[in-house]
Amino acid sequence: MTSTLSTAPRAQLGRADSAPAGQRKAALAWLTVPALFFFLVFAVVPLAGVLILSFTSWDGIGAIGAAGMDNWFSVLADPGLYNALGLTFLIMIFSWLVQTPISLLLGVFTAGSQRYRAALAVLYFLPLLLSSAAVAIAFKALLDPNFGLATGLGLPFLAQDWLGVPHLALGLVIFVIAWQFVPFHTLIYQGGVRQIPKSLYEAAQIDGAGTVKQFFHITLPQLKYTIITSSTLMVVGSLTYFDLIFVLTGGGPGNSTRILALDMYLRGFRANLMGPASVIAVILVIIGLVLALLLQRLGGKDKQGSQLEGL
Amino acid sequence: MSTVLKSDVQEARAASPSGGGPAGLKLSTRLARLNIPGGLGGWIWLAVIILPVYYVVITSLKTQAGYFGQNPLAVPTSPTLENYQMVLEADFATYFLNSAIVTLGSVIPAVLVSFMASFAIVRGSGRFLKLVNGAFLMGLAIPLQATIIPIYLMIIRLNLYDSLLALMLPSIAFAIPLTVLILSNFIRDVPNELFESMRLDGCSEWQTMWRLALPLTRPAIVTVAIYNGLNVWNGFLLPLVLTQSPGLRVLPLGLWTFQGEYSVNIPAVLASVVLSTLPILVLYIIGRRQLLAGLTAGFSK
């Protein structure tokens, strides 16, 4: 809101005494140079590099040789790629389906003013502090059929071979991801809910709308952009659940949790096939970009403008 | 029209929960009633969060015999710190120091350069700055882990393989897009009149940046510093790929190798989990209000 108010006079001012203001503004460009340097060298160059490396053969130590389209043909013909792709999307979709309703409800809940809710919120956010490695190690111990939660709670159905059965391992991965990341998205929704003008609820109350109606007709529509922000972070983030799955299951049992990021790592740094691993990396980048663009489009217009309208 | 909207928002803010006026009170009861499923879910989720944490902490205080003999959720009959002693003897102090160096060495430069870039993007104009901003925004959509293979190659060619600096350089680059986004949102909120009065006082943009924009965006800077700090502190892929010597392990990597070596001694493994989280927990307890409020504001803008 303030940005619309402030751009107008700034533009006028620029016209009023354009020479000095213009110089000042041009000089400002230099301030971006350090950030641009790091970003170009360690993000943009590697991005181009990964595309180039996908057309080479390299074992990670020796010389790099040209390989033409070989890596692409071999990876695209490899059923392992489609397994990894399928798993990546499966985990992405289920993570979204599990995390979004929970985060949304908890966000609305913790946005309330009651003291005990603030106290609960402090505890909710504990998982934010843990590294994926720590979370994975903790859950491995927790799910031990004999000395873990199943025995502790006296719930025999929890005593499964969680890491040994493909569909159980997949379910476990989705659950642990939710455990780790719901707090972060709860925080985003909490912020979103707090920005909804209270006058909307007052008006709805006067109109006699019930609480459920208020939730669906005010809270949800008002949170549209928050939902898009959270979903974008969730979906693009799900491409990078590498560490958690690596420590928790290592991609197993078999290849049943070998998502793309893990597939890339294992091909590149375990099988020493950097070329094919780079092909997987390029596919990851493309998926990330396409998803982000799709979600942007879903939001309609650019984020800045639409958010202003939301207020 | 904008003034009407503005007063609406201000009214709404005035009646916000923390205000506690009559309007706020009525509203909070409304919200409370709205949330019977939310409330129930709230307590269930608390159990889901706390149970694993509780299990990890009490198990880390058990002896091996206690681990095998007692109910897993029972408080240890004879709590012991020997697991912690064992973890400390396994060089966790070194891992801690490495993590601290890498985190500070990444976050301070990342936030500094991002702040300068954000200031330029908000205050300046022109095609170049727009392009830079667009590039950073695009960086948000790219899963930067996918660049790990070329980064590995570059780090080898730069003769930085197996050094802490190798972890810092990509960490700085990865942190820049989101940091710039959040900081520029906050700098945009600084009233233009303040910038104008600085200009009329004869301050250069450089002085304005340090004397006006920096103090006014301090909360946002602290927030992004904490957020990036958590990411770097907990990072796993970069250290896994770019370092090798045990003496250069950071905490998550040390944790992983420790659980590989001591997989039979679960209490010791869980003690290492607790110990690696402890420093962050202390920071969280000190700065939680700042962190939570800052993250909320940063991401819901």
C-alpha cells in the first residue's frame, strides 16, 4: 500500500530536477554489483554449467569429454528416470495435500489472540530449528518396532517395518516432511490471517453469517495470495527434499523413495556418472521453473499488484 | 480512494487482537468459536510435535540397559549424561565450531550484499536494476540444489575443495534471492518523505542507505539473518559434496557420520541430535518473538 503512495511523488520529483536525480539513480546500480557477483558466479554460471555438463561425460575426478546427446538418450530411455519423476510428483502432491489444510487451520488457530495459543505456537515451531539430518535420525529411532513409539504407546499397529516396505517408507517420508515443514507454513498462514481486515468479519456478523460461512467466504478468499505463496514454496521446495530422504531411507527400500534430487546425487556422486546426473539436474530446473510460472499464473497478475488489491 | 482504504486498514489494525478493545474482544471470541476443529487439531498437533521431541530427550538420558529394558516413553530411572560425554569426545566441539564459522561467514556477507542490492532496487530506476531484480526473482523458482555438480567442479578448479570457504561461497549465492525479496519489501515501506528530507539535508544515497534505510529495516535484517542462518546451519548437501576430512565436518554431517558409526547405541545417537540442536534452541528461546514476528511479516507481504 505504501509503495503506491510513494512511487507517485518520486516519479514527479524525478521529472522536476531530472539531471541530479537521474545521476543519483544511475549510480545506485553499483550497489547491486557485490550481490550480482555472488549470484552470477555461484548460481547463474552453475546453472549454465549443468546444461553444458549434461552433454559431457565425466566421472567426477578425471578429464571431461564430449558426449553429445548420449546422456540424454540413455537417461530418457532409463525407467529409473520415470520412477524418480513419478515419486517426486507423488511426494509433491501428497505433501501439499497433507500440509496445506493442517497449516491453514493451525495458522488461523494461532492467529487468535488467546495467551495459550501463543504458548502453543512457540512449541509448534520447534521443528523449524532442527536439521533434516537430525529429524531423520530421530524418526528412525522413534519408529523402531521394539524400542520406539509403538511399544511406548502400546499401539501394535505402529510396529511396522517402516523403512523396509516400499509404500510404508513412502508414507513415512510424506509424514516426516509434513512434521518438519508444517510449522513454517503455519507461520505464513498466521501472518496472512492477521492481515485480514477485521471489519470484514464485523460486516459478516451483522449480516448474520455463521462462523463456517465466515471461514469459507472471508478467510479463505482473503488468504488467496497467502495460499499461492505457501504453495509455491511447498511445491518448489519439494524438489529439494534431498537431505531428509537421504538420511531417512537413502532412497530405499529398493528405489521406492528415490526422488529426482536423490537420483541426481546417487548417479553423480555414488555411481560417478556426472553426465547423466546433470541431465537429471536440468530436468529438475525445468520442472521448478514451469511449476513456479504455473503457480504465478494461477495467482493472476503480478504479485505486487494483486496484493495491493487484497487490502 | 486510497485514503479510504487506508483508514479502513488503520481501523482494522486498531481493532486487532493485541489492541484488546471491545471490538477486538468480540472478534476474538468469534475467532475462537470459529475454531473448534482448529482448537482440537491444535492440541493433537501439539502431541504430534512434542512426542518425538520428548522421546529423543529422555532416550538420550538413558543407559543402554535402560533403553533396552524400560518402556520407551518412561522417564529414565537412573538418568545419565554419559551419552553426552561420549558425543563431546567424538569431536562435536569441532563440528560446532565449523558450523558456526560457516554460518557466520555466509550470513553476514549474504545479508550485507543483499541489503545494498535491495536498497538500489527500491531507490533506483532503470532497465539494469529491473533486470537484476528479475534475475533474483527467478532465482527463487530454481531449485538451487540442482546446480551442485557444476559447483563441485568449480570448487575443485578453484582449489577450494575440502575447505570451509567452499561451503560459504555457494551458501551466500543461494541466500541472495529470498533475502533481496524480503529486504526490498521492507525498504519499500520506508516513507518517501524520510528519503526526501535526507536528500535535502545533502546526504548522498550511500549515507542515506546506512543512516536511514539500515536502522529502519533492522528488524527485517535480523529476521533474514536468522532465517538464512538456520538454512546454512542445517545445510547438508553442500558439506556432503564439498568436504571430506573429518576435521571439516559441520554439525549435520557429523551427526550423520556419528549415527553411522554408533548405530547400535541409540541413546548416544539421540544425545548427538539433542546436542546439535541445543545452540539453536538457546537462540530460539532468546529471540523467538523477533523470529516469529519477522518471518510472518516477511513472507505474508
